[in-house]
Amino acid sequence: MRFLLKRFSFAVMKAGKITLSSIAADLNVSKTLVSLVLNGKADAAAINKETQQRVIARAKELNYKPNQVARGLRMGQTNTLGLLVADISNPFYARITRTIEHIAEAEGYSLIVCSSDESENREKHLIKMLLERQVDGIIMTTTMQQAEILKQIIPPHYPLVLFDRYLNGFDSHYVGVDNEQATQNAVKYLLDLGHRNIGFLTLTPGYISTLHDRQQGFLEAFKAYNLDIDTSHLLQVDYAKLKNKDYNQIKQFLAETPQITALFATNNNLALACLNAAMELGRRIPDELSLITFDDVECFQYTAPAISCIAQPLEKIGEVAVNLVLQQIKKEKTEPKKVVLQTKIIYRDSTCCKN
């Protein structure tokens, strides 16, 4: 009968997941004993060497894989990080994610990646989910408008890093670029090319720090040249429509403002939408319409024409963000640190002097 029970126990283990309980049942010992052996505490618990060897040999034979989450909960650390971005389909976030994942893995951490899709409610849900999963720290871009909401969700002193976007009134580690100055430099470049009627394309929600700062940079560039801005040259595109490849807002905007000779797009998806809209309207880039955008993606080198842009140091952003959260987890340099990295303008074929 005992032989049949062991055969039955082994069959169950082969069919399902190998656990401490199943190993204990197979060897006719306690689960606690198996746990002590596999966690290196057998000697302290005075478990004899022969029993230790039997447990270790059986665990290897059955290819036992410990439940890292359960083990982490017991030890107070799960060796997982949460990464929350606004739109994982955007190459900007995809490249940063790849860097964070690579460094985290080298440090022994797994990564749970989530996308808020620019929804405050979804962001709140995802943060709570990550906290419930006991991730050791969170790296995120926020869609929140009010700092108080985030303060209510994130526990005090929790390892957290904001990247790309900051949130006024929320004191935390942050890494990003000077969006206002970078935009001002790019728009001044268009002004130096002779353009005066320049369109500015941004997205919803407009309160997000990157979009707000880029619009401020646009306004400051005109102010520096003592030029007035025609408010009809500013367009806010609905994020959901752009994500669904609906370019009608941009097409209508370009059709109603034929005087515009240059465009500044606040992100790469808008730039690609501008290319499509201009093509459908027969507006030749750059001969009739110069185009420059924030963010560089690989395809910009190969579009016709290749697109001028403001390039951010994406790998460096990812590197700094993950190192800042790991420092907090290890209780190093816990004072909030703001890291602002440099951008550069890449001049390609989509911009030229005004005819």
C-alpha cells in the first residue's frame, strides 16, 4: 500500500507543479523539514546529513522550482520591479523598457510591465495591482493631474522613480530632460530658417508635464524673437483618435491653415500622423511644409523624407531610473534626486529654408 501511495504521489507531481508539500509527502517527512533543507537552514535545525541529502536529491530529481513570489513574501522581498508607462506601443517607451529590463535582470530582478494608455483610472488600478504583488519598487510615467491622488496610493518612503514626466507637488526621484528648452531650441531653428507661420501639434491630456513644457518652449521661442503667435496655429489632438490611426483632426487643421510653412510635433506618433496627413493633402515635405518633432525613432531615418527631431538619451534615462529605484531598495541615497539629461537636435531632410 505504501508503495502504491508513493507511485500515486509521484504521478500527481509529474502532472502538476512540484511543491514543498509534494516533496515532503513523497519522502514521508514534514513540509517544514523540506523547507529548512532547501533554504540552507538544515544544520541550524539539527537535521542529519543523510536526510538533507535525500531531500536535496529528490528536489533535483523532480526539477523543483521554488515559488519566488511566496519565498519573497516570507523574506520581505520579491526581487521584482514594476514598470508603468503611458503607452508601451510607443517606441520611446519600448526602448527605455528594454534598457530597464536588461539592467534589472543583471541585478537579479524580474520586471512587471504595465501600460496606462493615458488613463488616470487605469493607472490607479495598475499601481494598486503592483503593490498587491509586493513589487520591491516602481518606475513609472504618470498620467495623474493631482499629486494628492498619487500620495494616497503610494506608501510613504516606498521605492519609486518617475521618469519622462514629473508631477508638481509630488516629491520623488525623477529622471528626464528639459522639454521646454529643447523645444525652444528646435523652434528657434525653424525661425532661423525663415519660418514665421509655424504650427504646433500636441496631445491630450494637455496638463501632462512634458506636453505643458513643450508648449511653453514653443511660446518662449516666439517671445525671444519678439513675434506674435496665431493661436489658430496650435492644435491639440485627441490621444485616443491618434492611437486608432485617426488623422482627420490633423488633415482638417492643415487644410484650414494653408499659410503654415512648418510644423512642430510634440511626439513621434504625431510626426508620423503629420507625414500621412500631408501626403493625403498633397503638401510636400519639406518643400511646402517643414517638419520637426520631439523624440527620435529608428524609422525616422528611412521615411521619405527622413524626419528632423529632438533626440532624447533613452538608454541613459532607463539606466538612471532603474539605478535610482535599486538604490532606494538597498537603502542608499534615499533623498529625492532630480536628474535632467541633455537632448540634441538631429537635422534631417524634413526641414529646409522657407521658400
